[in-house]
Amino acid sequence: MSKPKSPRKVGEKEALSVGTQIRGSAQKLGLVAALIRGKKAGDAMNILTFSTKGMAVDARKVLASAIANAENNHNLDVDSLVVAEASVGKSITMKRFATRGRGKSTRILKPFSRLRIVVREQEEA
């Protein structure tokens, strides 16, 4: 008796990839995600490769994983993929402290973010 297969979280012509613990704030990652939303997958890879934003490196890894999932797991055509969804959310926050003068200390918050990218195969018009 095995567990029943879980249903797909995305549509039939879609592939999903999630980066669960990306080091940096969700606000900074959201700016990078807005750059690629709605673009073709190849164009989005070029945008992220040559972007000056630091978060673009991790976003490019997640996008490359989504493209690989589409090609290998779902047999979709890579040349017709479009970034259908690029959503960002908060993940954990590491709490650290810094020592200050006169025996005091302050909190340092080190946030992590999640990035969910869905690529969809689009018919050529």
C-alpha cells in the first residue's frame, strides 16, 4: 500500500520550479522577478544573465531549473516556453546579534525568500 500520487500543481502544458531559501529580502527578489514576468524563456535567461542585480544569479538558477523540468519531465518544447508566473514570498529569517558600546547589543535580521517560477508552452501564432 503506497501513498496515492499527488495531483499536479500546475497545468498540463506547464512546468514549475521553486527556490525555497534564497538569501536576500523578498522586496529585492521581487524587482528581479518583475523583469522576467511574461517574457519568453530564452529572453528571460538573457535578462537575468546580464542584469546588475545580485538576486538575478539565484533567479537565473530557478528559471534554468524550470526550463529543464519542462524539457525532461514534461516533454515540452523549450523554444516556445514563456514565463507564465514569477511570484515571490518570504521564507525564514535568521536572527543574529551585534555587540554595541556600553555592554549593549542590537538584532540583525537576515531574511530569506522563496521564488516560484512557472513556464508555459505557448503555441506559435
